[in-house]
Amino acid sequence: MIRSVLLCASLAAALIVAPQAAGAQTRAAPPAAATPARAVVTRHSLTLGGARVAYDAVVAETVVAAPEGTGEATIVTTAYLRADVPTTDRPVLFIFNGGPGASTTPLHFGAFGPMQRLGEGEAQYLAPNAHSLIDAVDLVFIDPTGTGYSRPQDPSQDGGAPFWSRTGDARSVAEVIERWLATHDRAASPRYLLGQSYGTVRAAEITRVAPELRFDGVLLFALVPGERSGPLAYMSSLPSYAATAWLHDRIDRRGRSVEQVYDEAVRFARTDYVSALIQGGALPADEKTVIARRLADLTGLPAALIEEHDLKIDNRLFMFNLLADQGLRTGQLDTRATARLDAPAKQPPHDDPGLSYAPEASRAIARGQSVFRASDGGSVVDAYYREKLNYRADDAYQALNLRVNSAWNHEGFKDAMPYLAEAMKRDPDMRLFWAAGYYDLSTPAYGGRYTLDQAGVPADRLTAAYFASGHSVFVEDRNLAALAQAVRRFMRVSDEGR
């Protein structure tokens, strides 16, 4: 199972004005029947496309109970609500990341939030995000129990266990969404759900545990595939290997684009390749040699090596052999990243050079642009919550919690996408958006498409978007710009169908 979605570097373009002047005014949260345990609201503004957008940031705590009274947790949400337009039927997008045990940090401060985190280490800072969606849709970032500032109320080693399972997690997040909609009187609003990596599983599980919670659309970034063993595992990963080989110039491109190479690999994977794998030891030797040579042409690996492994190319074989003659391996979350084969060993997931790959240098601060830095030299995220959003937590923001990851009950690793297909059957207006990176081996693109097709997702209600990227398709500014445009277009189409 994938162990992380995690801490991608967030790099982006300049924006015209900064969000809020120093010393934001704190106001009481609006009254509602399901009032959170604590909420703080601050007013900000942002310029997008030359127009000023006023918005409120609402950081709220919601106490949720585990099934059968086995525990409670306080889940913290960070919402950005446009303040200069009517809200009754304004779209709202609920966002979470994956892991399990990963916070919303990449999506919040790397993709769609009003502020982007740039730079590295102690030099990190926040700058206005030119690609934020706040002008078009209200944003609610949800950090599940054990991530961000969300905590189980029992701090013992097993205190979070009731929430660290597929079902417990999905129920708690669904409850937060239901109560948020009630608190903000948004029953009439079009609503969308966005999950990345394990978050795609969480999104599907929410439709299972809370079928009454209707969504106009669900967005899946880096979909966790279903079946990952046997011939299907090798078949579904092959197109991503081919795209990576093209990227590193290890195959004869013959004037082809990465899209063309990927599509060619898909055709071969689901015909001759899967047929050969199914035959196994019964495959005649001469046919095995032919298939191995064809695989070599697509993947850049030696045909003899492929034949030696009975045509079964897995991630490790590929990552550690594609560039072995250069003394390098590729990343898994992003195969554009490389590392020395003789580099000192690290604990997973930190052994993956693709974990925090940043293909763009941090951009220079534009003249006159206001940015935010941590005044104490500490975490810029903690400082942002404390100084800009006026939210003071008892401890530090937990971007990645490997304790949660190791304790997670996957409940048998069952494919969750059929739950989404069932939800779409119940609601003929519900649509699906799926984004994938060509250079992601952790959740390979064709594995995602195969999973959706086999789950029974209607092709005419699926929007598929491919990017020349790794696991997080928004890392580069050009990809983020294209992704933001695609998401806006998807939500407009969905709203028109209501």
C-alpha cells in the first residue's frame, strides 16, 4: 500500500497583492445549530485575474465521536469563504489529502489555498497564490485525526485507533462535512469532494458510510488502484514505465510525445503483454523473447533482464535499473527525481527521491509583492495559523504522522472505487474528475483508469486529466495552472447539470 502522499514542494507564479494586512480583525463565528467546539474568523483579500476577492478564513474545531462510544477526536478544518457574494447556492469544495497520516498541506499550501508555501527549510515563506480557486468556490480543508491540528482526545498510544481505519476515518470526516454544511447553512450549495492518493479511498468510503450525503462531483487526484497483484499489477504499471523511459531518453522516441508513448504502452499492456503474463510458464520460449524485446523497446530495460524476471517488471526492478549505468535510481512518487545508487540508506518513505521533488527553482519575490515569513524562524505553517488566522493550537501542526500510517487498519485493502460507482448510480447527476501524473509509479495512471473502468464508472460522466508530473500533479506552475483551469471547468459543467 502507498505509505504517503505527502510533502510535495509547492512552487508557483507571482500574484498581484497579498492576502491580508497585518493585524486581522477577529470576529465571532456565525451562529448555527451544530456549532463547532471553537471557531475563529478573520477577513482577508486576494487579487485574482485583476479583481479583488474578499474572503473569510474560518478555522474551526469539531468534536466527533467514534462508533459505540469508543473515543472522541477534535478535527480542525480551515475554510476560505468568499465574503463579497451571496453564499446560499455558492459551490463548496471539501478537500483532504491521503497517507494515511498526511495533512492537507500539499493541497492547501501547494495547490488551491489563497497562500502558497515557497522556498525550503528555514527559508520557507508564504506568498499569494495566483491559482487559488477561492474566487469560484468556497474551500474547506479537512485534516483528519492525527494530522494538522486534529487530535484524538485520548493522547495514549491507542487513543486514535477508532479513527485510524477505513470506516472510522470515513465516518468522522463525513460527520465533519455534514455539520459544516449545517453550521454554515449551505444545504442548497453545490458541493464537491476532493481527495488525493489515500484520500481517493477516503472519498469513496464516505459515499459508502454516508450515502445520504450527496455530492455534485468527486475529484480524485492520484487514484489508488484496486487490484495490485498478479498480471494486472505489471500491466497497469507498464505505461508509466514507458513514459519515464521516454523522459530520461532511454528509448528511441522517434519524434513521439510522452502522450503517444504512453498510449502505445497502454495498447500493448492490455493486449499482447497481459496475454503473455496470463500464460506464465506455458508461454513458448520464442514468444517470451519477442515480448521481452518489445518491453525493452518501451521501458529502456535490457531485454535479457526482463526475460530473466519472466516478463514481470515491478517498481523496484524498474527504478533501480533504468539509469543503473549512470549510477542512479529514479524516484517512485515522481520518476523525474533521481538519487545515487550508493547514497546512504534512509527509512521509507524518505528513501524516495521523488518525495519532495521540486522541478522548478523557487521563484523570486516579485517587486512590491507582500509575503509572509515566520518571525521566529520556526514553521511558517504554524506561524500563519497563529499570526494570520489568529488560531492558537496546543501543539505544532502535524504535516505527516507516520504513527497514524503504521497503525492504520485498511480493512483488507478492498478496492473502494465500486462505492463511488454505486453513488453515481444513485445520483445520475453526480460526476467524477480524475487527475493523474505520467511519472507516478506509486499510483500509476493506467492503474487508476483500469480501476475506474472496472468499477463501472460511466465514461460519459468521467473527466480524465493527465499531467507531465509525478504523484502531485500541481507541483509545477504550468501544471497547477492547467489543473486549476480543468477543475473550474469541471465544476461549472457539474453546476449546469443541477
